[in-house]
Amino acid sequence: MPRLHLGMSWLLSLLLAAGSTPPVIASGVAANGSVADLAKVASYSMGAEVSGTWYDPSQSGQGFIVEHILISGSPYLLVTWFTYLDGDARWLFGVGPVTGNEARIGLSISSGADFPPQFVASEASIQPWGELLLSFSDASHGQASWTSSYAGFNNGAMPLNRLTTPATALESPTSGIAGCHSGAWYDPAQSGHGVYVEVLGSGASRQMLAIWYAYLDGAQRWMTATGPIQGNTATLTATITRGADFPPAFSATDVIREPWGTMTFTSIDGNRATWQWNSTLPGFGNGSMNLTRLTGLSGRDCAPADDAKAARFLTQASYGPTAASVAELRSLGYAGWIAAQKALPITLQRPTIEQQIATQVLTDPRNAQFYNAYRVERWFNTAVTAPDQLRQRMAFALSQILVVSDVGALSNHPIGVAEYNDILLRHAFGNFRDLLREVTLSPVMAAYLTSLRNQKTDWTLSDSGALVPSLIAPDENYAREVMQLFTIGLIERNRDFSPLLINNQTVPTYTQPTVTDTAKVLTGWAYACSGPATVGTISLNRNCGGCVGNACNFSSTLFFSTPARYAVPGTVTALAHPDSYRPMVCYPRYADTGRSATSSNGYAVLPAPNDSKELVAGISVPPSPVACHAGTPASDQASCLNYCSNQIDTLIDALFLHPNAGPVLARQLIQRLTTSNPSPSYIERVARVFEDDGTGVRGNLAAVAAAILLDPEASSAVPAGDFGKIREPLLRLLAIWRAFGVQPGGGVFGLFNPERAYAQRPLGAATVFNFYEPDYQQPGEIADAGMVAPEFQILDESTAITTSDDLWRRVFAGYSTANASTTTFATPAQGAYLPPAEIDALPADSAGMVEALNQKLMFGAMSATMKSKLVALLDGAMVGADKRRKALDLIHLIAISPEFALQR
């Protein structure tokens, strides 16, 4: 009978046999992949989400611990089966590789040792038990089948349901027990038994589940304990069980449960803890151990295990990793980095370009469109250099959901578009309700989607005394898009984004009458009138007609008044009065209040159904309690203004509280940050956080961002086969720029019209549907697999070439290729460049240069095939080129490669 004599437990011996490096088995490099890999996926491919406890509800009282771990970068399942034989507790254990939705695991059984402090590792022995096959149909359902030749056991099978789900790593492990503490722990001085702990829930409701697999008098024992987490300590109440038999003879009624005592887990950091116990049963007693982490659940790390994993996370959470940001992330950990990002001041755009334009127009006034370059330049500047990278990336994602574009009506208003971007920045870590309200009242959005100066239908009396509508009807553009694109979508959804079906049919979220009534709610809003303003040194007039307070909102002219711009004869510039971008105000005379607009009937309440407005989910807005018109007495003016605001708030709440809001926003933000085809369970987990951030708050976007980035599906170092996304063209360029510490030649980055090469300009989509639609399916393998690939909508034969050509220009900016043997450099007069010091610091040998660029640009994920081809190129066709030329060419080749284009 084999024995374990050397300083690790049975578990560690299995892991070592599988090729891992002790003591922490948690992370590895991301799996290699290409664009085509996204289409090669089974109906369910097992990932980090399977970790947790599983059982057969018909055999409650026994079950499995499943740990999805990485060994040498490959996915494995570590499984412990807690069961019985002839009335005694048994635990079986093993580890096996993951293939698709299955894992085949050789199980072992042990015996011979005693309970600490009498435990002696050399007394524990293990024997082969048999084989277990686990297969999963999704993240909550599976099947276990087994064969065994060990005495007393048998062959069999049973269905599995998920019992628990480990929490994600939302807290720093240095400030308390965090989700990343889930996994197996042991005392190296007592190798041969240990504790599996699992953190459940979040916030103040967090609990710990612990199962201690041990021995007593040479026989296996296991104890289960649960209890609350407070800070870095979990105090657990434990039970021990016996009495049952192995399936199919197992009966839940045979299980005998006895109180065992208490156990206490106290974390020191992410990899160290203390374990204390006090048992009331004979033979166990009390004592303590110093625990070391043995396994970490993949996708639930406390901190990046290496630079590659840090860089992968930063590719999702920023505009690209840098050496400094990688070091910071590794120091702070994931949750600490997110917390630090939230605390950073906001790097805004509008104040900077507004002052730049105010200076420029005095010396060289140009037509308004000329100044769009100022906004685009500022956007690139912040994307490359701003420290608040997560906020900037979140705002860019939001800009592709709540779309405003400078194509069309806003082409002459770069300051306003920059302010709209700042709205997204200010609310990126705020509440979605507040964001939606400010977007709705933004005159920039209103000008784009034509709700600016939206007027009610004037119901007046005909000659016969009947109420008749005028020719004016409320504009329905924003009313439709705020529902279809910005919040709830076209059909009712379950929390996991699957369609809600009634009689096997989808259910529309709204109808045309809903759009019509929503448009009525949005009437009466126009530019504020705050009086003259000074921008820079320039005075801009704003004549408000001498009105004061509420009286301004009842003016018969201000509703149609447009804020002034700085102009010289023949030239109207982009410098506009701040009222052009400040939140709109209500002019009740033009707002639909459910009343007529004629004094001859006393501005009476309209007859049904025009007296009220029916919004989504059957929410109704009743008519105004008072008449609102140009002559509304001062005593009623506040009531009219409150009615305006209240009906907007009712609309915002109707959309914000709609069950679709969470899954629709969750799915689109996931697509923009991590993967185009999130699993239903991934969407559901994020949607739950949207509904409740753990403190009872709905719509917390900071919590939503953390949930997306820290989800096991996103952070697994071996992602599922359908995980990933095509990098947006601009993100490919920004990643290269940031990786090499790009510098602005002549003080500017110089990419004023990126859409010409990249089919993208920040806040410059061709339509309100964004650069690409979230449901776009590339014809061929992706569409055939029922998957989506939004970014493919702007990747075609033309853009593939234009993007490649421009990336070459950006990589070689400032470098001369005129001399075949020497690549010289001169700082560009106007444009970004990769500093020569960064290029020259790369290794000179071919393999070293390729590997350095692999780490710098692809966080170690470059395939062996790609490496060998690049090395062969350097040693073959480019053997006579100088080092700079080789490096720059390799950077460009990596930038245009499918492997770099695919974000995994």
C-alpha cells in the first residue's frame, strides 16, 4: 500500500503528478486562439464557473466539491467526493484535465492517520479507488458517473445540481476575507489533511462554508461548518455526519448529524491564514494550525499571479497595459486597483478644449467644424495619458450604448459633444438612473435625437366647440431610442437576457402608442437662459428678456432662443455659450400636461385617452393639477415646473426599474469590455449586481464594472472556447501606443480623422446604432454557430487594408526607412511616435526580440506557430536589416495579426 512520506499532502502529490508547481495552483497564461476559434465551440464548454459544491437533490447528505484550477496553464478539475460506506464517512479525491464539457478524474481513497495533534503524515496511505466522469450541460446542471473496483463500492451514476457558488473577489484580501480566499488550504507541517473553504454571498451577508477532510483513529472523517464572516475572521459552527451508505444504497434518512463544535478561519493575506477549533466530541479536542493556500479557484485570484495575467486584465479594464499599470495592479490586487481607480479625479475633456478654442478664435477664427479636431485630439490625449483609465474605458463603452455622434446636427458643436462625453465620465462610476436623467436632459442629446424644443399637440376648440389637435405633434425620435437602444430593448427578457416567452412567443416591451405617449412626456424642454457668460476672455451675450426666476420658464420667446456663439463677419465659430450644453429646462407652455391650450375652455383636462400618458410597464402619468400656459399665475408656476420634472422622473424610473434594464445594460457593457458572447449565467450575475450592489442600491455602475471584470468567466486564464472579442480598431492602436509610452510630437497626437482608416471616431458613429450593432453576426462560421461578433461589422476588405496601412504609419512615425541599413529618427512635427529608447531597449537576438514583444503586446499569449514564423522572418528575409527596422516591422506585424486582433 503506497504511503505519502514527503512534505506535501495527497492532494499536492496529485497536482505534482499532473505537472503543477506548488504551493499555489491558480493561474497561468491565457490559451492561444485566433479569430476562427470563436466559432469552434460546443453547446457548453466548461469554464471557471463550475467551481462550487454539487449534489443530487434526491441524495441530499453527500456531494462533491468541484474546483476549477489551472496546472501549467491548462484547465483541470480537482474533485473531492464526500460520501459514506457502511455507515462511516468517506472522502474520495482526484484531479483530471478538462475537455470541453467533461473531466475524467482518477479518484483515490486514504486511511491510516489520526486527528491533530496526533496526526503523522507518514501514517496516511492512499490507494486507487476508480474513475469519475463529470459532465456539465451548463453552469448549474451536470452528471456524475463512476467505476470502482475498491471493496464495498460499485459502479453508478447520478444527476448533479449546483448547491453553492463561490463569491467573486470583490474585496481586497488584505482588509478581510474576500471571495478569492475560496479554495483548498493545508498546514505544511501536517500534510495529508486540509480544509476546503468557500466564501458565499457579498457585503455584510457573506458567509463561509468549510469542509475539513481529516482522520480519527486511522479512519477518514469529514466535518462541515458554516458561519458569518466579519472582517478577516469567520467563526463557524460545525457538524459531523455518519450512518449512510454508498449509492445506490444511500438514503438521506440514514444520515446522522451531530454537533461537532466550532472552527475559526482567520485570514492573514491572500495566501496565509490561521485555523482554530474547539470540539465537544471525544478524540477531536481543540487546537490550531497555520494554513497555507494549496489551490485557488481559477478566475477568482486575489491578485495577478504574474505580469501576463495583470496585462490581460488591464486590456479589458483600460486602453492598454503599461509597465507602470501592470506593477500597480500586481501591488494593489484586482479589487484594490478598481478601488484606486474609483478614487482618482475625473480627467474631463470639455473644460480643456473650451479654453483652447476660446484662445484660438481670437487669433484665427474658423468655421465651427474646424474645431472638431480639438475634441478628437483631447480624447486621444486622455485615452493615452489619463490615470483614471477604468473610468475612461467605461465612458467609451457607455458612449457606444447611449450614442451621441458629431455626424450631422452636432458637427458644429465639438464643445457640446465633449461635454456629453464628460457626462458619461462623471456618471461612469455613479448610478445609471442619474446618468439616464442627465442624458435625457442634455441639449446635446436632444439636438442629436431631435427632442430639443419638442412641443406638445395644441388641443384647441373648433368653431363648433369641439376639441381638435393642431398640426404640431411631439417628435418621437428620442422616445423610441431611449427605450429600444438605451435601456430595455424590443422584447421582454429574463435576467440572463434570454427572451421571456408566453405561449412560446416573445413579448414586446412597448407598442407604438407607448412611443407616442413617451414622446409627450418629453415635450417642453429647451435651452436654459442664464444670462451673459465669459469663456476665457470672451464675453458671450445671452438676452433673457429681463425675466426673473420661474417667470423665465413662462416666457413666450425663450423656448425658441438659441445660445450665442463667438462670431466674426462671415465666420461662426465653435465657441458657444455654456447654455448650449448645460441641462435643458422646462417651458410648461409647450409641455404636454394633459390639458388643452385654449383659454376659452379654461385649459380644461383633455378627454380620455389624451388626459394621461401610458408608459412602459403600464405606468401612467396623470394630467397636471393646474393649467400651464403663457399666463399661468405666479402661484401656479412652481406646480407646473414640478409637473414637468415629475413626469420626466416617472419616465426615467419606469425605464430604470424595468426588469430588462439590468440584463440589457449588462450584456452590452460585457460586450464592450470582455467578450462578445457572454454566457447567460455571466449576464445574469452582472444583472443581479445592477439590481442590487450588495447594499440594496440599484444601478450602481461602479459595482457593475467590477462584476464584469472580476467575474470568473472574464478572469479565467483559460477562457471558454466562445470567450473573447475582436478588438476595436482604435483599441488596437491605443494598446500599442500605451505599451511603448507614445509621445506627442509637436505636442499633439495628430490623429484628427481616425474614421478614415479605422472606421471609428470617438463619439462619431454614423448612426444612433453605434459603429456596429450588438447582435451583428459575421456570415460564415460565427453566424452558423449562432454567435455574434459586433466589431466585425466594420471589418471588411477595405478597412482591413486602411487599418493596416495606418498602423504602419503610426508605428514608423518619425523613423526613416530611406536607408536600407540604418533606421534613423527625427521627432515628428505634429504626430505621436514610439520613443527610440523603447525600441532600442528590445533584445537584439531574434528569439529574444520576439518574446519581448510577445510579453509587451500580447501578455505572453502568442502561439508557438506565430513565434516561429516571426523568428524565421528575422533570421531570413530581414537578416540584413538593422535592429530598429526589425523591431518596428515586428510591432506592425503583431498589430495586424489575427492573434493580436482577438482579445481573449
